[in-house]
Amino acid sequence: MSATTGPVVRGTVPTARRRSWHLGDALIPVLAALAFIYLLVPIVYTVAFSFNDAGKSNLVWRGFTWKNWQNPCGAPQVCEAFRNSLSVGVVATLIATVIGTLLALALARFAFRGRPAVNLLVFLPMSTPEVVLGAALLAQFLSLRVQLGFWTVVAAHVMFCISFVVVTVKARVAGLDPALEEAAADLYASPFQAFWRVTFPLLLPGIAAAALLSFSLSFDDFIITNFNSGSFTTFPKFVYVSATRGIPPQANVIGSFMFVAALAIVLVAQLVSHARGKRRAG
Amino acid sequence: MPEVTTPALELMSVTKSFGSFLAVDDLDLTIPAGSFFALLGPSGCGKTTTLRMVAGLEQPTSGTVCIGGRDVTGDRAHRRPVNTVFQSYALFPHLTIADNVAFGLRRRRQHDVDAKVKEALDLVELGHLGERKPTQLSGGQAQRVALARAIVNRPELLLLDEPLGALDLKLRRQMQLELKRIQTEVGLTFVHVTHDQEEAMTMADTVAVMNKGKIEQMGPPEELYSRPHTAFVANFLGQSNLAPGQVVGREGDLLLVTVGGATVKVPVDRAVATTGSVLVGVRPEKIGLLIEGQEPSPNHNVVGPGIVTDVSFTGVSTQYQVEVEHLGTFGVFSQNLLGGATVTLGTKVRLAWSQEFTFGLDGDQDAAEGAADLDAEP
Ligand SMILES: Nc1ncnc2c1ncn2[C@@H]1O[C@H](COP(=O)(O)OP(=O)(O)OP(=O)(O)O)[C@@H](O)[C@H]1O
Ligand SMILES: [Mg+2]
């Protein structure tokens, strides 16, 4: 530090700051804070009312209680719906991730007839309105006389999840240096070993991201599910149906729980990648 | 016992076409076991394609590839006793350096993997970096890891595709010596691809000069340099002065050729063509300048006079450009034994060189083929 430059710096900075002061400087943080509050209100409401000592409906605050959290399955059907959503989510994610990953590899690696068409068609479920998709699927199921229930919901979810998996994984495959697989083959790895030891580990972050996305899309879906589930109830459907006669606070418990779980996954992923980065640097 | 060693690599009329484009054109090549072989050629001449066909990463359109006497043309890459150091290194980013080096050993279920990995890393002087990931290496270190990863398998043939291309000049020279040392130490057959003629000449026992999918000439570096067979080789490997002439007669072992107004003598065994039109060639460092009144030594060829149009001092030597009427510009390198330039710009000089350093090429080719043309590159 030099003693001669100190006062000069200290003298110039406030002047510069005073000159460039604008209304916008104060307005932007305020607006940002308002937008943020706006975004958070529904979440805060959900979490807060999961602690409400609710009576018949959970619309007005009647006092704090742990009761709902201690007994989240207290309301009729809420846990069954939750379990249904979980199993649909897991099964649909598994199927969509496997098929989507294979499709992405095929699209990125092999030039086959009709590849441009497949590339385009894969986007269709993402861009078609959900109501249309749901109604069209229902028509198919009805004309094939398939019993609506768990498997029709899974089939519907697999359909729209695959698109997202393909798009996510394909980006990852495109970023992969083809020389790596050649190097593996050059080092005596059979095509299967090359895939398992080199390609797959390098695609894994992309595949995991795709799976998480699939699960959350599936868990969240209401419109397509509502068309194709018959009497089978998922969590979003349960909430929608019970809205007419009052949503039980247990629904808020499960909603808050999902929110916290999602946050935890993001945090853990961040921590892991941070720790990896640190180990690499050290 | 008679020494009958099977060659490490044999290519028999190997051709590779991409659509209608011939990348490798009816190539024949034999590489003896234990040699350091360099494949030298300009960008796009088919060097990488040739290596990839040897490694099994590309299937030849026709022809046969034999490694260690065995026909491997139909074998896939992982079944060939060959390892490659890729131009981009292609280290596995998710594995540590040690696991990268162990990859080939583990695929073949070898024993003592750890000991072998350590030995290989020590050989390239990176024993202390085994636990790092490839992203934490410098270019030179990554290059050495790629080398260790290939060498540890003791392949019958090690293929190196411009492994020094990404390094700066100083590191490059250092790695050239290192590679040469390692090759001598482990005694494997190296096939080194490069477009740097100096690199090929300093490292290899045998150099093959490749152009447009064909091998133009193959032999020890000194022979390629002193007796090039084509204008392309003469220009690509160092620099050459090539002047068109006509064979007019013969005098014992010497051809008489008229060049411009002068008659020069070319040893018959250094001439590719012995009749009709030829290109007479001489390397720039073999030429001496004769000023007014100086007479050539006996057995020297003389052309000129010409005018000195450029003098540039490079420290060790001085390079002159001499414009000779009807013949064009000659380059002359003279060692600065006396401290600096001995002839000034604009001086009228004659050019003289010993007959034994003259070579003769077929006259039907472009004298500038293969020359580094700084102006007209597309
Ligand atoms: N997969 C391919 N499809 C079509 N053309 C190809 C393919 N691979 C190579 N080529 C062409 O074959 C020619 C030879 O390519 P190659 O990679 O063997 O050149 P190279 O001698 O290794 O050049 P460089 O020194 O630039 O690496 C080039 O003209 C290239 O464009
Ligand atoms: Mg190449």
C-alpha cells in the first residue's frame, strides 16, 4: 500500500458516485424485491398453512399446530394419491430415461434414413398443447379398449418425458469428443466396454439431469393425467378434486415436503460439484 | 541362425476413398520391426487416414494390412496389437492419470497393473501426477500421459499422429529428443506422422514422404535430402534450386545438360531421367558465389552470371537470392565463417557447386511443387 495514493483515491470515489446517482439505482432493488416476494407468496402460503390447525377447510388461519406434519396421511386418500404419483413418476422416469438416452445416442451418432424426420418428431410432444395430447391419447386408449389406470398414466407420461430426455442427453452426446471412444477401442475395449467405461460415465450428468426433469414433469402433470387416469388418483388430481370441498392441510404438508426435497437435491448437487472442483484445484 | 524378421507393418496396395475422393491411393509400405518410421507430408495428404486404417478405426476400401506378419484387415480396432497417441491426446477426462494409463492393461486383464502403470509414468517422468485428472495437466504433460497410456501396453506398433503439433517450438524440440530416447529404451516400432520435415529428419531412421495419397519417396533422411527423386520431395524436404535443362550427351558417369546458356554435369547415378528434358537440382548450401575474376575449382558446375537481389543475415549463415537470366532466382546459403556477408546487394556473381552434389529429376514436373509458397496459399 502506498501512502501517497491513498488520499487521492479516497477523495475521488464519492464524487464519482454522487454524479452517477439515478432514480433507477434505488428503483431496481425495490422492484426486484417486489418481484421476488410475488414469486414466493404461494410457496410461503403453502408452507405456512401446512401448520394451520384447520377445521373443515384450510382457508383461514386458526392457529399453529404440528399435528399435520406428525400425521401427514391423516386426510383420506392424500397419501395414497402421493404414493401413486411417486410410483408413476419413478416408473415413467425409468422407462423414458432409458428409451430417451438410446434415442439421443442414435440421433447424435448414426446417420440413418429418416433421421431429420425423427429429430423433428421428437419435438412434437413438447410443442403440442397438453389438452390436445391428453384428449388424443384418451381417444387411442378408448378405441383400443385399454382399461384406464396406472399403466395408461405411465404410458402417457413416458410419451412426453422422452422428448425432454432426448433433448437433454443429445446436447451432452454432441459435446462428447468422438476421439474418446476411438481411444477406448484402441486400448482394447470392446464396443460394449467402450460405452460402459467411457461414454456412459461422461453422459451420466446429462442423464441424471434428464431423469430429474422427467420425474418432476411426471409428478407435476395434471392435464394429461386427468384425461387418461380413469379412477386412478395422482397427487395433483387429488388436490384439484378436493379443491371444491376444501384442500386438507396434509396436502400442504406433502407440497412443502416436495419443495424442501427438491431444494435439498439442488443443494447437494451444488455441494458435490463444489467439492469436486476444490479437489481438482488442490 | 539367419536374421529373418517379419516386418512390424506391411500395407499392400491399400486404398481409401471417401465418396469419389481418393484419400489414400494404392499405398505399399513395409516397416521393419524396431524402427522409428516417420510419415511426412503436407496437410490433407492422407497421413491420418493411413494411421487410422492401421489402427482399425477406418476400413480400407481395398488392400491388405498386416501387423507382425498377420493379416488384420478384417479385425476391429480393439483386437489389433496397436496403440495410438492421438493428435488431440483423447485422455479420458473422468479418470485419473493412473487410471488412464491402466485402461488398456485392465481391458486385457493383465497382472501387476499398478507396477506397470508406475513404471510407464516414471518413463515419461510423471510418476508424481498419477492421482490428478487430465484437466489439471499442461499440454506437454498431457502429451506424455498419452504416450505412457499407449506404451504401457507394449504394442507391436505404436502410432503417433502429430503428437507434438500442439506444443510450442521449444517444448517440441525437447519432446522430440524425449520420444527418441523412449523409443530406444523400450525398443518398440514407432510410426510417427508429422508435417514438420525437420522433426521427421531428426527423429526417424526412415522417412516416407507422402503427397496426395501416395508415397513419393522413402528412405533414410540423409538419402532423401541429398538424392530426392521428385520435385515435390526436393522442395518439401528442405529447399532446392531446380532449373530446367536438356540432356545433350554423356561423358563417362556424367550427364551433360544445358541449363540456360551453360552446360552442367550431373552424375548418372544421381539422375532420375537420363534423356530429354530434365530438372537440374542443387541445395542452396552447396552453392558458392564467384565474384568478378574468381575462377571455379575443377569438377564444379557453373551458371550465371546473375545479380544479387537479396542478402539476409541469419546469424549462422547468410542467405542470398541471385537472379539469373532465363533460369530464375537461385537461393544460396553461405556459412558466416568470415563473420558476415561477403557479397553486397546488386553485385554480379556466378554460381558454382561441386558436380557430385548435383541431382537430376524428370523434366515433366512443376519445379515449384511442394515448395512453401507464402503468397499463394488458399
Ligand atoms: N471421414 C472423411 N470423410 C470425407 N473425407 C475425409 C474424411 N477423412 C478425411 N477425409 C479427407 O481425406 C484427406 C486426407 O485426410 P487426412 O486426415 O488423412 O489428412 P492428413 O494428411 O492427416 O492431414 P493433416 O496434416 O492436416 O492432419 C483430406 O482431404 C480429408 O478432407
Ligand atoms: Mg492428420
